[in-house]
Amino acid sequence: MIGVYGGTFDPVHYGHLRTALEVKDEFGLESLHMLPCGQPPHRSQTIAPAAMRAEMLRLGIAGRPGLLVDPRELERPGPSYMIDTLKSFSRDFPGENLLLFIGADAFNHLESWCRWQQLFDYAHLVVMTRPGYHRQPMAEFFQTRLTDNLPDLAQTKTGKLHFHPVTQLDISATVIRALFAAHRDPSFLLPDAVIHYIHCHKLYGS
């Protein structure tokens, strides 16, 4: 199975990285493709340029087997719609089961995503939650796809919905950017190599 984990990564921090490491191991993924978003459809533009966000992500996951920076959304013009991304993965990895990892907040707004129902035609959807998270009542579309059984994701090609608790560190990219702008020390929130890169390129007002 191959994992897909998107985000702006502006900048990447330990909240992203800890989650990525956990889901790769717990789901037995061959690889987890981390995708810096090119043009976010649901939020304002990113602060750091696309190439720099990708490079910070490369620095953040350096030396971690199976964690990959995937630039396909940066290379595709127009808004970065996840349905187009999953279609491209399906073409590139026709024999693999795809798991799309999103956060609980993103799942709560899933019905605002472009062609969101079609996501299940190309992948299983895994919602990453905090331990103790309680699912809210869901529409029948989601109820019929829901599974608490991990083997279902390997035995079925696409179409399942699974909720999975992960260690979620309370770290915010917005707060990190504010720390750099205020010339305060952001150590222990993101890798030192990423901090060095931000200072060298004077990102976020550093």
C-alpha cells in the first residue's frame, strides 16, 4: 500500500513529521508520499514559494526511509485538487492500494472539496484523529464506507473510510512563522536543518 499525505508545509514541523512516521509504520506502507500543495483551493496563498517549501520538506525527512517528497502538485498548473492528484497516483501505481491521509478538521469540510465523492473511487480515506476522538453522526454516503478493520484497507482496492488515532503535537505553522518574524527561537518545534534554511533564505521575516 502507498500513502498520500498533502499539506502546505509552510514550514514543515514536527507535528507533520511525527504523524507521517506513525502512519507509515502502523499501516505497513511501502512509501508515504508527502505532497506540498501548489495552489491551495481552500485557503489563502502560501507564504514561502513552492520550491522552498519542497526543499524544507526534503530537509525535514532526510534519512527517513519510505518518506518521500512528491512534487506533482507543484508541477501541475492551476488549483491543487486532490481528486486530480489521486488520479495521477492511480496511473503511476496501478497495482497499489492508495491510502489518502487527512486530518479530522479537513474531513469535517470534505464536502466542500472538488468532486469529493470521487476520491473514494481511487483510494481509501484515512482520517487522522487525536486519541479519544469521538466520531460525529455521518451521512449515509460515509456510513456505508466506514470500517474499523485495518485489513479491509489491504483486501479492498478503494472506497473505505477509516478513522485512526495518531500522536498529534499541538504545533502550528502560523505560530512558527510568527516566532521567526519576532526573531524568537523556534527550536524543538521543527528540525534544525529547516530552521537553518529559513534563516539562510530570510523566510517569514527572519
